[in-house]
Amino acid sequence: MAKEAEKPTDKGKGKVVDAPGKDKAATGKDGDKKDKKDEVTEELSEEDQQLKSDLEMLVQRLEEGNKELYKPSLEQIRDFIRTSTSSMTAVPKPLKFLRPHYDTLTALHDKWEEGEDKVAFADVLSVLGMTYSDETRLDSLKYRLLAPTKDPGAWGHEYVRHLALEIGTEYARRASSDQSAKDLVDLALSLVPFFLKHNAEADAADLLFEVESIPKIADFVDENTYARVCLYMVSMVPLLAIPDDTTTLVTAHTIYRKYGQLAQAMTMAIRLNDVDMIQQDFNATEDSALKKQLAFLIARQGIAIETDDEEIAECLNNARLSEHFLALGKELNILDPKTPEEIYKSHLENTRGPGASVDSAKQNLANSFVNGFINAGFTTDKLMLTDEDSNSWVYKNKDAGMLSATASIGMIHQWNVEVGLGVIDRFAEAPEDYIKAGAALAVGIVNSGVRSDSDPAMALLCDPQYIHSEVPAIKKMAVMGLGLAYAGSQKDDLREWLQPILADPSSTLESSAMAALSLGLIFVGSGDGDIAGFILQAITELDETQLKDKWSQFYSLGLALLYVGRQEDADATLEVLKAAPQPIGKATGVLVDACAYAGTGNVVRYQSLLVLCNAHIDADEDNKGEDLYQAYAVLGMALITMGEDIGAEMALRAFGHLMHYGDPVIRKMVPLAMAFLNASNPQMKVYDTLSRYSHDNDIDVAINAIFAMGLVGAGSNNARLAQLLRQLASYYHRDPNALFMVRIAQGLLHMGKGTLNINPFHTERSVLSRVSVASLLTVLVSLTDAQSFILDQHHYLLYFIVPAMHPRFLITLDEDMKPLPVSVRVGQAVDVVGQAGRPKTITGWQTHNTPVLLSYGERAELEDEEYIAQSHTLEGLVVLKKNPKWQGAEN
């Protein structure tokens, strides 16, 4: 090495080709050629030559052993390195010229006595170690740990980032061999202030993620950095493993609370599904406007919280949701009821020749559903409520059709409990059992999503003439109605009513399965061990005939819903299911596992479900239901990846492969899984694919694809989808079942006249609504065998979609809950995570006055600062306060 330094430099040999660990490609056959080329091309300027000579002289001084020269020599080297200027892509010249002497200097450092000079030497060597590229030797870190008193930030940003990289590598090595890493954590923490001070919040968070110390970032942030740090941390959550994801959300919650951002803190608490934390955040303010805003956030997630304040209770219970929704309808001028024919536009359908034997009952039934979907929440329609006695249309249906027709009244009066119950009451006294059963279901539907202290749904449906009725249909609809009305409420009183039905041997299998499902809906995501035990016991007590019955799968679903988003909490139940009777045990296990990791993007769970789809099972009557677990696996893939965009993209590609190579049970579930991933999000690539599947030779695939097109466009009024569905109506005009499904899809597409959506994500797609997931999953599970459920006598299962239905409006209110129209910009949301400065959060915006409708992926911002929003996202119901600093519009 010393020889290298002594070589003549009149030819300007600046590149050292035999430096350790560098330029290895230059040695060997072509080494000589490369040397000559360098000698020709790299002439050193006079200034560089002087710098090189000075540095070599300083190195010689360090080698001479004169201790008095150590300190000044090191300081000069340090000054040379710090004051050097170079482009971003080049190594600074002092480092370049010192690199040939690196091994000499490290050997020299080992010989020096302990003391201040040796620490200063280690400080310099740590920087020189950056140029020594060898993954096995983490020299920058090694020498930094030997110079703990020196400030690493003084060497600049590139050095600190390099050091952070080495810390992460070394920490992973020590963690795998159970070695202590306290010194690494301390060093990492010393780098965090530097990153935060220099707008590198993402680097600070990444470093603490690497050393498993992310909660400590709360000690370093200030009012200028906390927002960017939290935004980055929260965006990382879908990519983190257990328990880092939970820890990160808790840390973000702590920081938001520390800086008084209660709405954002509440969002974190809701994502954690921690009711105690939610209650603490709710009680943390006395500001009435903010408290009402927090109440709206809680109500949107369907969580039940108690309060003595009547005004705030109204917000918590969604008591005025119907009033706000009708105000939106008035503003958009869409209050006039629509008829199914206005949606079908049959005159545009290209139907040649006479239709097949027209099933008028099936058509009337479709009209009942479509009429309910399109007029949902508007309290008026032209079909059901034409005559004074309100009975005419119901009697145009037969048997179970009467049930669904009557239940649609509940959907038309969605959220408007007082008026709705008055109308339903006229049907509750009807002599026909199916109409009474429909009235019971309608009570559940009209109460879904809203609550009141009087609990009308419970008072009516828990009446013995309903819940203990001798008529199976009435009993079953009362149970289903309770599930819809109290979805997500975790209301303990309902255990006493539903558990006996689940355990009662005299109950029909249908009623018992519906009780299990309703319990799952009411206690969704609670992980309630008692209810799980009850359902598991009911599953183990089923005889062989019942196990093969199509209704048995709703036991599985009820159990799975208890664990939505619970992750590892489901492990004990999964162990128990291994001993359960088959095939229900395996199928239930797949469904529970998928629900437990809903929206997490967990790659391991996703891959395990994909593996299950590889098996080929000969499905015949003897092993009926053996392949059901594969149907659940396909839905589970969508359920897990729906929270993370890259995972969702990968899942869509996997579904394409499954469609090509999968067995029939898998193929018929693929369209439903695609719709699950894209509910109320009509992307052209998705609905064009579904349109192709809707012409599949396998009628089960085609029917599910048609329904999936409805789900993808639900509430969007998408014109292209509407056209595709009209073409399908012409194509299937001879097939009553397929035509019925086309009509249902058309109803979903125009749901609430285009003002509702069913996407399970809200609050700018950051929060997953467990109630909405449960609601959609129930409908999709009933379509695992559409011919036996939806297309047979059990079409009322479609009403399980009700808890997922929410207005997609933005309504701004003043502190007294009165509508307050303001100007807002609405545009496509832009991901600003980790971007420098203050980037725009929306693009391609238009200015509107509230109330406005927000489509999938859109974001709203206040146009000026006259008002301060109490919520961090403008979505749903937002409370505004007058800005005391507002000076009026600038001239």
C-alpha cells in the first residue's frame, strides 16, 4: 500500500485499481488495459495533485509515531473531507485519494493507545469506511461505535444514511443470533434528530423500524415534523408483519394525541379496534363541535359508544342520517322516485323473437329488489306504495317472493325509522305468513346503521310472535332482522335471544344457522370466545346429513365474522377446527383464517390460500361440499389483499390464472372475488374482464360474473356498465335465472340513484369497516351456490348487503348541526407520502358547493380558510368552525 503511494504521479494516476474491495472487475485479464486507459484519461489538475500530496503527507505524519502531530493531522484530514465539494454521483476527492491508504490507517488505529486521539481517528476512519464496499465488513459502523462521543451528523447526509444502512444490517445479524444490540439502538436513536431536522422523516422511521424501536420516535418529533412522520408510518402498516403493524398504529395514536389531533388519533383507535382507546379519545375533549365530529367517525364505523349528551348521542346513533341524505337528494334534484323500467330501458334492449316462457313471478321479484335498491333511503317509490292499502304489488309475488317484496319497504325507508316502521306496521298484521316474515326483515333493514335509545328493532323482533314463532320463515326473518339492525353493535342483550335458537335442537337447521350468522354480524371483529364456543359446539353436533346441507356453511361464516381483523387471536379457534367434522372443519378454518387477516395484505396467508386452490377434487354427490374450502380460499385472497394496492393488483393477476386453470368451484368464485376487491370502484379493466366472464359456458360462472358487475359499479351509475348490462339482458332474455341476476346487477349499479356505495374502506380509504366486510362476505358466500340460494327461494339473502350501504356524500355542518354550504375542491387523491415540501394532495379538481358526491379515489379540500374542519378528511358528515383568524377574501 505504501508502495502505491510512492508511484510517480506525473501521468496523473488518480484511480487506484487494487484498492481493497473495489474495482475487482479491473483486475484479471483486462486489468492492464484498464490501467493504461485510466492513465490516459484521468489527468489530475494541479489543485487535485496538491490535495493528494497534502493528504499523503498527513498520513505519513500519523505513521511517524509523534503523538503531538496526531491531533493537528487528524483535524486537517477532517477539514479536507468536510470542505470538499463534489457532484452527487462522485466520491469526494479526499476520500478517493485516501482510499489506497485505508488498510494502512486501520492497522495504525489498532496500534494506538486508548485516548482522545484514537477516538478522533476512529471518527475519520468511520467516514473512510464508506468507500470500502464489502458487505461482510461494516467498517463505518465499527469505527462509529468506537467514537461514540463524536457527532455523526457533522459528516453530512450521505454518511448518516450509509451508517443507518449498516446499523440495519448488523441489527438483523445480531437478532438472528440472539446477541445484545443496545449499542446499535442507542446509535440509531442518535441519528434520528439529524434525519428529522433535515426533512428525512422517512429515513428516521425506516431506521427505527429496522432496530425495532419505532415507539421511541414519539420522543423526537415536534409540531413541524409529526404530521409527515405519522403519515409515513401509517402508510407502512399494510407492509408490516405482526406485531409491528399494531405497534406502529399505537405509536401514531400517541403522537396525534400529544399534538391535539383527536380526529386522527380516533382514526388510529378505530383501526386498532380498541373500544377502550376509542372511549378515551372521545372523552378527551369538551369542545362540542369536535366531539360531534368524533361521534360521526365512530358512527361511520358502526361502533356503539354511550353518552349522556342528547345532541352528541344523535351523532353517535346516526339519528339524522336520513334527514341529511334527503337534503342531498333535494340538492341534486333526485327526490322523484324511479321505476325499475327507467333503469332497465327495455326499449333499448335488442331482443329478437319471442322471449322464453316469461317467468312473471321471477320478473316481479326482480322488480321488487331493483325498486328497493334504486329508491333506497328516499322513502318514496312508485311500485310498493301506489294504493292506500299498500298491498297491491306484494300480492303480485308468490310465496317467498312476497317476503322479499315486503322487505324492500325497509330498504326504501333506509335509516328513516319513524316513517319506515309506520309503513311496515301495516304489513305486520297481514294474514299471510310470508308477508309477516317480510315485515320482520323490513324492521331489521330500516334500523340498520342507526340506533336509538328505545331500540325499536329489538322491541319488535324479540316479541315471541316473531322470534319464537312456530312458522320457520317468520322466526328466521326475525333472527336475520336482528343481525342487520345491530350489526357491529356488540349488544350483549342479544346473546340471550340468539344463543338459545342456535343451541335448540327443535330449531330448524336454517333458523339455527341464521342465528349463528346474526351473532357473527352483531359481534363482528370482537373475537368473543363465548359465542365462538357456542358456534363450534353447534358445528360438532351436526349429523352427517346436516353437514352436507347447504345451510351449514352459515355456521362457518358466523364463526369467521367474529375474527374479522383479529389476526393471531384466531389461532386457538383454528386449532379446535382441526378436530371438527369434515369437510366443514377445513372449510371453516380457511374462512376464519381469511377473515382474521382481512385487509392486512399478509403475503404468507395469501400464498397459503393460493396453494389450496391447486388441489383437484372430483366433486360428486358422495363428497358434496369437499371442495367448498377452495371457494372460500378464492374469496379469502381478495379479503386479505383488499387493504393494499400492490397486493390487490397481484391478486387480480392470480385470479386470471385461476380462471384459466382452476376447477369449476374455483372459476365460479373468481368473478365474486374480483368484485370484492373493487366494490363500488368501476375500473374498466375489471368490468371488461367480468363482462367477458358473463358469457362463460359454465352458467354458474356467468351468473356470478353478472352479479359481480353490479357490485363493481354499485351506486356509481357508470354509463359503460349500464350499457353492458343492457346487452346482457338481451343476450339472456330466454334464461329467467340469468335475466333475474342481470336485473339485480342493474339495481345495484343505480343504487340510491347513484348516491350510495358499498366499499368497505372509508376515511380516505384508510379505515376498513368490519361491518361492511361482514355484509359483503355474507352475500358472496350465499353465491357459492347461487342456484340453491339466491335463484331459489332464498333471494332475501341479498338484503345482507344493507349494512355495507353508505351515502358517498360530503355534507358540511355548522356547530349546531345545520347544513353549511361552502366551496370545496374535489379531485383525484394524490399519494403525498414521503414527498418533499407541501405537495398538492389532489389533482384535476373542480370547485363545487357542498353537499357533493365523492367517487372512489376522490378527495375534497376546503377552497379557503374561512372555516376550520374538525375532521382531517372531508368525507361524510363534517363539522366546520369559523376560523377566528379569517380576514375575508383577498381583493
